[in-house]
Amino acid sequence: MLKLWSALPYCTKKKGEAVITAKMKRRIKRKLGDEKPTVWVGKEGATAQIINEISKQLDTREMIKAKILRTALKDEETKNIATKIAQQTESLLIEVRGHTFLLYKRKKKKRVKTL
């Protein structure tokens, strides 16, 4: 499981949403560069099941690599599909390369109530 503990201090917030600096983007790209995609978007495109699976993986892993099959690219481009998925999962689109894209969503910290 990949962690970005050293990159988190560079993340800033702007108007309610997280903004990632160039340094953090480079670290995410370096971490996910050698890994295989964990999600494949099929010919149906970005269905509710795919978006649900991506959001589950983002909650546990913080960042994922996804690949879009060529059959899904009949009507839309890769960037359009990736931005739609990023908006629906409330994550940040880091990079689109060919048919592959990277998504990042900062983990929510669990608050422990003390008495």
C-alpha cells in the first residue's frame, strides 16, 4: 500500500477543495509509475459500479491508477472520461497519459472523541 506521508505538508486548500503542488504530483507519479492499473473502465464507460469501485479504492489507498479500454473511447476522449470520474468521486485528476489516468483523494482522518 502506498503512502505519501512526506508529501502531505505540501498540500494546500483553496476554497474548500484540496490543491496539490507540483512537488506532490511528481511524487504521486513516481509512486504509481511502475504499478499496474487497479481499475479498468470497460465499453460501458463510467458506470455507477465503476465509480463506486473507484471511490472505495480511493478511500483505502489514497491514490489509484486506472485504464480505459479502447472500446470505451468511441464517443469520448480519455481526458473527458477521467475528469467525469474525478468529479463524481470527489478526487483530483493528477495525470492522463494515453488511456491511463491517475487519481488522488486525501484520506479522511478518523476523529476520536475523548471524554
